[in-house]
Amino acid sequence: MKILSTGCSNCKKLEENTIAAIEEAKLNLAIKHVEDMAEIASYGVMSTPALVLDDKVLSYGKVLSKEEIISILKENL
């Protein structure tokens, strides 16, 4: 799982919510941060934060709640 981030407060909040979601759902997922703008753009993302699983962009441009992240992960795993 990747978090595409510029280091902004929304990006940090998405990371917190993602960690909480992974822990609550008891998933074995590691989080990698991508802060390189060229790499972020390679995903077609122009607005951060973004959440990526298996190179598929699940969300971008907003901070998902823990519950939203759990729901999205269940649909995509």
C-alpha cells in the first residue's frame, strides 16, 4: 500500500487513518510513502493525498476516514 503525499497535514491525517484502518481490520499491509512528484504524477494523480493498493489508485485529493478506508480495502483485497 502506498500513500502519495507532499507531507501536508491532510497527507499525515490520511496516513494516521490508514494505519488505524489496517490495524482494526487486522490486515498485514505495509505502507510506503511516495513523495516524489514525478512518481506521484506517474499514477495520474494531480492532487494529494492519494491511497494506492497494488498500483491501483483507490482515492485521491481527500482525507478518507478510517471506516471509508476499511470499506475500500475490503472491496479491493
